[in-house]
Amino acid sequence: MAKKTFLEIQAQIEQLQKEAADVRQKEAGDVLMRIKEAIAVYGFTAAELGFGSGPGKRQVRKIAGGTPGKKPAAKRVSAPTPKFRDQDGNVWSGRGPRPAWFKAALEAGKSPDDLMAK
């Protein structure tokens, strides 16, 4: 089996995409025709199909704080107040792992009380 070049594969992809678009268009036409037939046979209204308003219209439940389908805005969380500070302006809230600057200050002989933010 001979190896194909990049350009040959690209040409094949383009051809397959064209074929797929043609098949989709034909299938969509057939589906639309069946839908129209069903509407005519069963007498569905636009409202019953979910278009327009009135009886049979699907109710959309409102989500607190926004429009249906939209993500609610993220809540803002304020940054924790710094509990520790050094002379270089590094700060730490005292929560989570100790930062490198804090560890280095302790190793250099400072105590946590020396680093307390005022």
C-alpha cells in the first residue's frame, strides 16, 4: 500500500466533507418532510411544538439570579486579611501551607510573632 502525502489526505478530507454536507442536506429534507406530514396528520399547533405562547407551551423554570440558559455570575470572595507580613511586602493570611518567605524568616531566627501584621 502506497503512503499518501499530506496534500492527498487534505484533498480527501475536503471531498468527504462535501459528501457529508450533501448527505446531511438530503437527510434533513427527508426529516422535515416527515415532520410536516406528522403535523398535518395530528394537527399540532406551534404552541404544542414549543413555538409561540399559549397552552402546551413548555414552561421554563427561572433560575435565581439570571436568565434561563445563562450561567449565574460567580460570587465575589474577598481576599483574606493578611495575618503575617515581612519587610519586603510579602503577606500570608495564615491559612494554607506556609509560604517560602515565611519558612525562610523562621529559619533565619524570626518568630511568628515578629511577622504578625499590624
